[in-house]
Amino acid sequence: MKKLISRRNFLKAAALTGSALTLTACGGSKANTPVANEDGVVESTEQTDFTIIGGQGALSPGYADNQVLNQMQEAAGIHIEWNTMSDSLAEQVNIRIAGGDLPDAFMGVGFSNYDLTNYGADGTFINLEPYITPDIMPNLSAILEAHPNIKAAITMSDGCIYGLPAAEQMGTAGVGKEEDYSIYTIPQFSMINKAWLDDLGLEVPTTLDELHTALKAFKDNDMSHKYYGNDAGTTLPMSTGFDQWCWGQNIFYAGFGFTNWPNDVCNDLVLQGDGTIKFMCVDDKYREAVTYFHDWYADGLMDVEMFSQSDTQLMSKCQQGWVGVSTWWYIDELMGDYAKDYVFLPVLSGPDGTKNVTVRTGGGTNSGQLSITSVCQSPINLLKFFDQWYTGENVMQLQYGPIGVYFTSQDENGVWNSITEAEAQAQYGKGAGELKGEYEVWGPKLILSEYYETTFKMEDRAIERLNDLYDYWMPQVTDTAVYPVDCVFTTDELDTIDRYKPDFESMVAEQEGLWIRDGGPTDDEWEAYKQMLNDTCGMDQLLQVYKDAYARYTSES
């Protein structure tokens, strides 16, 4: 979250400015662009050496010695010079594009649809649609034929494709469940130290008021000190991040009828069961929630560092036995050696008996992970290399690690099993997650749900989480409506989103944090806040964009 601004600064009206780009037709031109035929294909195959700029994970040593990538380069008859980084990626990409110093392709950058449309229109990125054919890209062509929704998701409003598809279709169907819910449906699993509750003679809370009682008892009895023998005063009744993906406070808002966690479309945007779309951040229930939780914060029940701490800082506190209640992807990873003492909290009812989880969209399909630029002289050769990414066995190795390292054996059906945590520690002196981090390649990885049945077994941690999601959390969800992440926006709509969305989301987050920390809002502040979101941050215009895009989506699906 950005640094919290003062209420005085908030109430000052500050007009936003934004420059709308003038977009041209699909396939704009740049100097030195190789000549394409009438179908839009550059036929030359002379270029075999390519340069790619892109991202990599923090644990990755880079891609030059990645055996899977090198095998695919050899099969395609090309060589790639990798210029990848985990820090300052966006800055470096912007510098290169602005200066016209383009590589042959960008990979693992995560361009938005707005970026893709603009860079396609001005000729920076080429249209890949004419190349996705059975002759050039047989693997991807077959997938798009079988999954037309994927092609629709990566086709921009001008009819062009400026990036190859990437998605991870990991859901409960992959672990044998009847209904398929994405692993991202409820990102925050809340948990409580039941050993502390038992010591105090308390039951697992079912309401927010009961949780308040438990947190106060944790604080008053300094349970970190009393139960684990830690230093006096180390008890943190509740510690989370603020508006963070899997480790935020948002799951507790369910007691007021919503959960406004960060999502892939626009924060606080909600599709309701009746098909209407609204922003929760201007709903009276939202105002009630931030007012309610300020009292918790003022009573010292919520970590004062919740607005500034990192996920690693939170994890450190939890793994020292300081924290009574928190949120995370699953219990074991966050709580470490203390995990046995924790259980999930149910979805907690609010002061008036309300409880409702607003489910989150899945990862969706995006096309911001691989784009070829106008300086590439032989796109066919490069795309034949990337077409190899669209086989199950290749993508599993790009996502996790090579056969013989991360994947160690096959079952009777030929499905690969991944290395266990114990095996990883014994052979490599590190956990399976760290091993994955070293080998994972960022880019256009499309992991179809059927791969978990035909090609490789889902990792144990994901199986555990999906079972918990389906068996424990989803029975508590009454409305599974969710705004579709794969809605396609027009260029004008993308310009509106780009113009207003960042400031709109920042303003909402900053005020939410201030109200939890300092109290409020008063009636006057609430009205001023809503007016500023409309007049300065374009809320009504954003809402209309999302309504129009959803109307088109439902009419076409």
C-alpha cells in the first residue's frame, strides 16, 4: 500500500490528467520492419540468433544453462541470448521501448491488454494471429481449436493477437471434485491458534464478536509468552498484511457481506448474483466494516505494522510463535513448527448476523507473457521454438523443473510424480518450493486442467489447498458470481481503465487504511470521499466500462 496520506490532503481536490494515445489499425508500421506477405506473415527464416528480454524469479540463476530451454532451442534450430532479471524489469522494458532499442521479443513481462493494444497499434509488437497455424504452431493451433475461449481471451478488440496465451487452469476438478473451483477462488484462509484457545477455555469463534473476545484474551494473557515461553509482550493477537493477496485482512470483512480482496480486474469491483455490477468501496456495508475494525486496531488487537510489513516479516513473526490469528495460502507454510496448534477459522458472522464471501476470479488467460517485436527478422523460427511450450510435458518442466530433477517417477498411467519435500531436502538440501524457484521459467506457459490427469500430478501443496477449498471453505459460500477476468475491452475502454484505475484503487486503499488506523469516516468525510472517487478518480466511468464489457461477454458466451 502507498504511504497513508493525511485526511487534509485527501480532502483537497486534485484533478487527474491522462494522455489518451491515438491508436491506428492493427499492424502499424515502424522503420526497419521486415516485409510481410499479404497474409501478414514475414516469410524469411534466415535469422537463427535471437535476443529476448524478460523476467525471472528471485531464485532463478537465469536461463542460459536451463536444459529444457536449450533442448527446445536445439530442436528449433535457433539460439537465444537471454537478458532476464528479477528486479527493475518494468523500468528496463520501458527504457528499451521508449528508446526504440528493441529485442526480438519480450518474455515474462506481464504486459496488460492496454499495453499490448497500444504497442501493437504503433507497430512495436507484431500481430501473431497469422502465424498460429498448423504448419507453424501446430501445438498451439490445436489447443485454440479445442478451447476457443482461450483464443477469444487473447484477441484484442482490433482482431489482432499481440501475445501468446498463458494460464494455469488449476482447480478442484483436478483433484477429483464434482464442481471445478479455481485455486484462487478464496485466496485468504484465516487461521487461529487453537492451543491458545484451549488453554484459555475458549471455543473456536464463529462470529466477529467472539473473535474479538478471543483476541483480547490472547493479548491480556500474553499468550506468546505464557504458552511458548517467548519474551514478555511479544504476543500479536492478529497480524496480517493490508489488502494483500493471500495474507490480507479482507476475509474478515465477510461479516459485513463482502470480501474486497485484490483481484485481476479492478479492486472492490463485484459482480452480484443478480448480474448487477457495483463497487463495494462506496457501499454502506464497507463503511460499517472499516469503522468496526478501527476499534480492534485501537485496542491493540491488530498488528500496528500491518500496513507496512512484508510477507516475509509476517511469516517470521508467525514462525516464532507470536501470532494468534493470521491469513495465508495454507497453514503449514505460514506457521512452520507451530502449525499443529492452528485450525481454520470459519467464515465469521458480523454484528447483525451477516456473512458472505465474495469469491475471486481464477487466474484467467492472459497474453502479456510473450510478444515479438517489429525488429525480429524471422518470427516463424522464434514461434516454432515457442510452440514447443504448448505440450504438457514441456510446460510442466518449464513451470517446475526438469525430468530427473523435479519429476522423478511415473505412475502406472505414465503420469509424472514430482519430488517430495523429504527427497528434495535429502538430494539438494532445499525444499521442493525452493527447487521449483530455481528452475521455473517465466513466459507463455499454458497449463490445461487435463494435464493433471494425463501428464503430471499436481504438487502436494496444491492438492492440499484445493481439498481444503472444496471441503471446508466452499460450503460456506452462498454466491459464486464473479466478474470474468477474460472480458475483452475496446481501445477506448482500455484508455479509460489506464487513465483512472491506478488512482482510483490507490485512493480507496489509502482511505481504507486511514479509517482503520485513525477512525472514521464521519458523515462529511464519507460524502467527500464518494464525491472525489466520482469527480477525480473516474469511478462512474470505470463502472460503465466494466458493465459494457460484461454485457458483451455475456451476449457472446
